Amino acid sequence: MTKIGIIIASTRPRRVGGGIGTWAAARARTRPGVAVDLIDLAELALTAGCLRAAGIDRPRIAVAGLNPHAGDGGNFGREEIEVIGPAVRAAAAEGLDVVGPYPADTVFLRAPREGCHAVLTMYHDQGQIAMKLMGFDRGVTMLGGFPFPICTPAHGTAYDIAGQGVADIGASRAAVLLAVRMAEQRHAPPG
């Protein structure tokens, strides 16, 4: 299986990279034996907005690199130098508190030590594996960009154990409590 990562790095308003990236990803996915991840670094602003909606006034976000050891200065890939790093600096220049790119194998250790509230990863499993190891029974996936909170247990539907009486409600409970907190923040009087 050939894996392709398309990184959209522009965080400017009225950017066109998203449309072009989506078009290119759709064309690549029509090829047999090709898997495509579309990585949009404008999600930094969306992530910050979601964190503010959850009650974190000044969210700090760590960004994971794409390549092993975040490219090791270009030895293992140049995406961190040419795309991800500049996008992180551009987001910081726009007022977001964002750091990285950090190596994916250590970003989840560094982020809490550096006061980060979230980690933006370059593809699904890069974040989900770490999150599930850190707290399978309390992990929450939060979807942003909607006028209302959407929070689900990070472990997914758990259909494989439905009706067996063995499920742990921890992640479901955490998802509901986060959604309630976000809704309360949204409707709280100013000040």
C-alpha cells in the first residue's frame, strides 16, 4: 500500500489550498493500493476555538511532525522545514500559542510539560494511539466548526462489546461532561 500525505499549510483567510488538496486527495484515492491523509494546518485555529469553547481562555497547542524525529533537520524528510514549521510560525504570528513541530514519538510527553492543552497530529493514528494509551477510559474526541458541541468517546462505538455488560462508561461520561461544559461556556453571561 502506498501512503500519501497532502499537507495544506496556508492559514491565510480566503485560502484555496483546501479545495486543491481535497481535489488531489480524491483523485489519488481512485488509484488501487493508495491511501491518502489530508492534513490541514488551518486546524490550529479550529483547535484553539474548540479549547476556548471548553473553557480554556489561552489555549496552547503542540504540533507533531510528520517524519521520524520530526525530520531530524532534513535527514528524514523536509516537510517540517518547508511546510509544518512555517505554518506553525505563521499561526503564532496571528496570535495563536502554538509550538512545534515536535517528533511524534515524544510530543505527547512534551506537551503536558510545556503547558499544552492539545496536540495537533498529522494523521489519525498518530494521535489516537497515544491518546488511547494515555487514557482509553476517559479519552474524548471533540469535533469543531459546528454551532454546538459534538463530543464522543475516543474509543468509538464499542459495538463489539454491546449488550455484554462489560463496557466502561468512563469515556462516554467524559464526553457528555465536556459537551455540557462547552454548552455552558457558550451560554454563560459575559464577565
